[in-house]
Amino acid sequence: MNVAYDIFAETNPAFCTFGLVGFCRKYEMASGKSPNLTLAYLALPLALSDDLRTSFDETAVTTGLLAWLNRYPDVRLDLGVRLDASKNIVSSALRFGLSARVLLLSADGTIGLGAQKLSTGPIADLPESPKRAIKRAERLGTWMGKAGSAATIFSAFGVMP
């Protein structure tokens, strides 16, 4: 039997919502507060970028954001182009997550976990590449949660929100 792999499956709103939920959950665990909405537009594109896989594989959750960026400065190369190209993907994932009530947008501009809880069962059944993308989103959540404010994080990447 031949198995077809849908290369666009990893950009659908439902899948990307799993990444955002993992990002928010780990961010909240690391910092004790919800991440600024703008960080979703940085974290999700990086997590979905399989070309950055080696830089994540060669680090641990304890590495930290700044150490990762110092070891792999090429992460910043063409970052603006990557972020621009993924705006619609992130926006669709946010809308889906908000409408499904698994994400919550607060008046202060933060995005957190909503009233509905996502089952982690479907993630276990994913092929390795999408599973790694979810893990990268979670790692970025931990790193960014420990790194400080959204302004500090964007500054480390050399990007203006």
C-alpha cells in the first residue's frame, strides 16, 4: 500500500492550534503568565520550520532562547520573510483555537489556554515530522517564558513586533 503525505497538512488551522496550545501551556508553566499574542506570530513559524530541526535537535529545554540564538545565529536570516509568509497560517490557527475555545484572548493582549482542553492523543499518532513541530513549539514556549517580555524576545531576534 502506498501512503500519500499531505505536505499542507502541517499548515492547517487545527494542526497549528495544537502547536499554539503547546506553546501557551509551556510558556505559562515557565513564566507563570500567558504569552503576549504577538509571540504566536514568532513562535509558530519557527516551530513549523523543519529547516531549523537540527538547531532544536542539538539543544535541550534547558538551553534557553538566548543560548540557542547565539549557537545558531542563522535562525535570524530571512526571519522577516518567514514571518510575513506565515501571517495567514498563524491568524487562521488563532481564529480556529479561539472559536474552538481551546485558546483565550485576554483584554491585555495575551493569549492563553481556553475552557476546552485538547486531548494529546492525536499527537501521539502523528508521523515524526509533525510531532517534532509540536515539540519545537513547546520548547519555544519554555524558552520564551523564561526569556522575559515580548519586547525582549523580539529584540533578541532582531525583529520589531
